Amino acid sequence: MSVKIRLARHGRKQHAYYHIVVANSRAPRDGRFIERIGSYNPNTNPATIDLDFDKAISWLFKGAQPTDTTRSILSQQGVMMKKHLLEGAKKGAFSEADAEVKFEAWMKEKSAKVQSSKEKLTSAQIEDKKARLKAEVKVNEARLAEIAKRNAAAAAAKLPAPAPVAEEAAPEVVAEEVAPEAVAEVQVETAEENTEA
């Protein structure tokens, strides 16, 4: 029986994620498997990989063959490097302690590269967002300028409003100064009329 480390597809249409499984090579892709050792989600940026490191190493030493995609995933996570160093230690090229030191140095370098690529990605996203915002502001300013131009043209095209018609001024009653003697005469006349009545 040939054993493979491969991906089993899960998820919905156009949004797949994968389980990393150890399975018989004759079993269906999403069918029966021996053991699940991790998961791989390519929908995130960067891709999310969750892997049981020790199980992957033990299956590689038992003779399980990874597929091309799984091999790149295992290599990215350091499983292939660790296997390579442990095989070198078995052959006597160096001790297991040296292999562990080399592996730790490799992992630090790898994690630094991954972190820098993440930072570049986030800075690129921020720059892209700023550029899109500037472009949107320019479009909005152009749109507002066009609207103002149209409004000015519409205002100019309208006929000038007729001048307001001046209403005929009502004759103003001017109060004339009345002499006090005339006021006294009017009061006497009104008093006489009241007595006659």
C-alpha cells in the first residue's frame, strides 16, 4: 500500500479550503484517509496553514510521499528541512544538537522573511487605499465643479426677472400744524351742537 500526504478539498464553491491528510494513494481525494495532520486555507492573504509538525515528520520517516502542493506546504513550514537535518544526523554528518541549532537558525530567518513580507503587504494595502482615496477625492471635486458649472449656466440662461412694479403711492396725509385757537373754536362748535341736541 502506497501512502500519500495530500490535500482533501472542503468548503463551498469558489471558496475552498483543504485538510492535509495521510491517505492510501488509491483512496478518493475527499474520501477515506488514515490521519488528518493539518489544514490549509488559501483564501486568506497570506495563506493560513495549521500543521501538526511532529505527525508530519513521523509520517515522512515512515515513508509517506507528499504530493507536489503538500511538499511545498511542508517545506514552507520547515518539516522538509527538519527531516533533511535529522537524516544528516543519522548518517553522522553532525550531531542532533547541531541539527537542532541549524534548524532554529533556519526558522528564525524564515520567520523574519515571512514577517517582512507581511509588513510589505500591509504597507502596500495602505498605500493602495490612500491612492484610491485620492483618486476618489479628485473625481468628487471634478463632479462638484461640473455641477457648479451647470448651475451657473442654467442661472445665466434664465431670462432676467422683470423689475418689480412700483405700486401707486397712496396720498400721504400730512399733519398740518393747527393753531390752538382753531382747536378751541372746533371744541366750542361741537359743544354747541351737543347742547342743541
